[in-house]
Amino acid sequence: IMYRRLTCASIRVAPQKQNLGTAGQQGRPRGKKLEGVEWVDDVATFVQPLGDESTIAQVHPKMLCEAMWDSVQQNDNFDSLLMKGKVA
């Protein structure tokens, strides 16, 4: 199954509307962007690493589902039936 290694972190943000400029006007965030979370539009106030490329990976969802389905079909201990439908 294909996967990609990545890093993961827990990030706490302060919405920009809480970082008001003078006289209660919407202003630029007062905080400085934290390294590694430049993509956050709000101000990141806390970052805690949860894992790195040696401990975290993301699988391709379709490939994972297909591999699990193939495994079930090949196992004589399971009766398998694929029912296609829609999720609402």
C-alpha cells in the first residue's frame, strides 16, 4: 500500500478577531507566526510535535480500502459481499 511519511503537530491558534487593532478595529495579528506553521492564517500560540517522518505516515485511502477488500476476498473464513451505495 502506498503511503507517505510526514510530520504532525498539535497547534493552538488565537483567531485574528481576538487580535484587534486600535479602537476595536480588525487589525493585523499581534503575534508572530511560529516556525513550521506559516500556513495558519490566525496566530499560532502553541505548537507541540506529535511525531516525525520516522513515526507518522499517511496511507492513500482508496488503496487501503482496496487492499483490505482484496484480503477479505482471499480469506476463506469470511463471506464477503460488496454493496455499493451512497453516503448521505
